[in-house]
Amino acid sequence: MREFDSELPRHPQQVTGPYTRSRPLPPYRGILAVDAKDFTGRPAIEHEAVSRVVPELIRTALVKAELSDLWYDRTFPASTGDGYVFGFDPTRMPFVIHPLLLTLQDVLTDFNVLSHGAVPLRFRVSLHVGPLPDTGDEFGGNGTARNDTHRLLDSRPVKAVLAAHKENVTHVAAILSDRCYEDAVASGYTGRHPDHFVEVAATVEGKPFSQRAWLYVPQPSGRLYEEPSGTAAAQEPARETTHPLDREDTQGPRIRNSAPNGNINTGTLHGGQRVAPADRRNR
């Protein structure tokens, strides 16, 4: 009699419902995600080559920044077609922010110079940190922290700043989650002053996503970022041009000064003052 047990398909693992019992958190990971700007706008014949070169450029930058161990120890690495993502030891986040991002800018500059007139390759980079499982297969690294990393990468501010800066100068624009910024930059562990970073509201068109984040451009060639008109940050109160005595008082009724039979004094009076009767003033 043949044994068929080994040939039977396994039942899918049951999804454990949240909020039902306490479990250990997955290990905390730093997450780096990269997208190549205008990937879909390139001729189809270039897509495979760009997909292959993106991780190679990241690896080259890590080696040049003396962070090659992050490449060889990376977790849940994956190509996204127009980019690349992987997890790393979160204690190394300050070094990923600096010098890696600046080194990546230099590596892309050299690569684009050698591309002999081809459209420059420019990267958007997002950095985040959070608990993510590493199962060692294609399903590893999934979770809210990973999702938010990709949302940041697709957010309006980082796309806008890269589009606004000169394509032959600025090749990298990075966006950091607020947690990443607070833990690694504001705390003083990163070799870049907080003045290098600009706070933005990261939103994604068509997605219910809005988070506080921070832009960093290693080699800027334009204004770092301005909130688009219509946003709360862009709506500054109008400068007051009306004389205070003519405007509506917000704490009370409109102020009106009137003296039909006398004088109005709005300053300091030195000496005496006489008010003549009305019949004498009208003569």
C-alpha cells in the first residue's frame, strides 16, 4: 500500500488574529528603500538593465562608505522593479543617513558621467525603523513598518524636491520617517546637523497616508521644499495693512472716536486746552 501523506498539500498556516493574546515583538529593523526616478518613462529596453544596476549601485556605495557588512548581512532583500529594499541592523541607522546617502550621491554622479549622455539615473530614498519578521523566504519583512517605508518613498515631498532640483547635480533625495529622525538625527548620533533636514507632511496621492517626515538632500541644487498652496502650512495669515483704529476689534465692538462739540486727542497733551462754544466756532 502506497503512502500518500507526504504528497498531500499542507493546509495554509492560520492567520493569528490581532488583540487576542500577547506575543513577542519581531526584531526591530532599519529599512532602506530606493526608487529610480521616471523608471516607467524610460524605453522598455532599459528596464531590465536599470533593475539590475540599482542594487549594484547601492552595494558600491555601501562599500565606499565602509558599510559593506550591511550589504552582506541584509535581511528580506527584494527588487521592486524600479528599485530595491532591504532591512539592516537599526543601530547602524546614523551611518546609513551619513555618510551613506552622501556617498550614494557621489556614486550616482560618477555613474551618470560615464553614461555618455544617457538620461541620468536619480534615486529617491526612504528610511524607517520598526519591528519586522525575517522568515528567510520571500514573505519575510512584511509589516506596517515596511508598508510605511514604501509610502514615504512615494510621497509628494520627496518626489517634488527631486523634480525641482537640477538633474545633472542632484541625484539623491531622501525622506526619513519621524521616528528615524528623532532616534538618529535629533538625538545627535548622526554626523549631520538637524539644520540639514526639513520637516514635511508626507502624503501619497490616492492613499490614506499622512505622516510627519524629514527631507534630506545631500547635494541640493534648488530650494529644498515648499508646501504647495492650499495646505495648512502654506496658508499664512495676511499682513495687517489697515490702521488699528479702523479695523474690527476681535475682542469687542468696532472702535469709533467722535467729539461733535470738542477735540479728539490720541496722544499726550502738554499745556492747557480750551473748547469754544459751538456758536463761536461756526462764526
